[in-house]
Amino acid sequence: DAGVIQSPRHEVTEMGQEVTLRCKPISGHDYLFWYRQTMMRGLELLIYFNNNVPIDDSGMPEDRFSAKMPNASFSTLKIQPSEPRDSAVYFCASRITWGYNEQFFGPGTRLTVL
Amino acid sequence: GQQVMQIPQYQHVQEGEDFTTYCNSSTTLSNIQWYKQRPGGHPVFLIQLVKSGEVKKQKRLTFQFGEAKKNSSLHITATQTTDVGTYFCAGSPWGGGYQKVTFGIGTKLQVIP
């Protein structure tokens, strides 16, 4: 199994530009989570999906952030327009409903907004 | 909302010394998970505790869940350089299901050889 796949691994953009982060969860997993990690705030849950449906987006910082999951094998997190304070590592994680509640994290996307 | 506090935030130990990190929740938890993140890596699941007072061991690592299910600890005996990384606890609120977890800020462990 390839694990959770995220792309790109690194993104450098200028303030005001649109940024799209991509995630492919582990096949068969029915939960998908987007997290943001910074030194100051640690790991913050932004949004999570169950069976492609957004369940809780209370962690999304503001309207500039949006996330979609058009099918079971793909999700995007979009920031438009991006700001320097959005610079962080964004992780996608997935898990299966039954058994251990272990979340499998992807390698992350390091976003730098200049 | 639920808050999960973790102390200390940083810890430097000499190789061979013991290490402990503590996790406290503002609300009762249904379960607590522990993750390890190596420098430059991503969080990796270590273990989950569910029962009040539960103690689990993985080789040199000992995990405890408090009787009131509001606190937890991770103890590493005789640290090794391979233990370097940041250790996170993550709790699910009681009655809130297992889906959503709140992560602590993490304890960054440095092991001096």
C-alpha cells in the first residue's frame, strides 16, 4: 500500500495567489482529515470528511479556505487568496471506521507564501 | 471547546536517561492516542488508550490513561537517539465519537548521545 499521498510536497507562492493542495487517501478508508501544523499553534484540524461528505469544517480559518472531496480517492484544499500567515505544513490523514482509530498521515505539503 | 494541554514543550535528555511527557484535557475523553513525529516527517500512530486507568507498554515506552480519563502520560525508559522526535497526544471528547481528535502541542524530545 502506498499510504496517503499528498502533492505537491513543497509550494512557494506569492501573496494573493490561489493555492491548491491535493490528497489521495488510503484505499478503503472512509474518513479524511486536513490538518495544518505551525510552530505556534501545533496541529490544527481544519476539516474532515466521512464517505466524501464534509462533517465538520469548524477549524477552517476563514472563507479563503475551502475543501472538497469529489470521490473516495481524492480531496483538495484550496486557499484563495493566499496570505503569508497561511505558511505552514498541511497534512492530510485518513482512517477506516472500524478497529483502531489510527489516523494515517501523508507526508505533508510545506506551503510558503511570500 | 475541548483543549488538550501537553507539557513539557521541549525536553533534552542524555542518552540512557528516562523521559516523560504529560497530557491534560479540559474535558473527559473517550480515548486518547499518542503519535510520534520524527524531524521533517509526519505523525505516526503509536497507541490508543480507552479504559480508565489503562496502562500499555511497547518495549521501552509505557503509556497511561488517568482514572478520570482527563490525563495521560508517556514514559520512555533509557532513551536512545532513535527516540528523537515530537510526541503528541490526541484526545477524542466523551460522547463526541471517535472521529474528531484534538492534538496537544507536542513535546519535542532531544537525546544527547
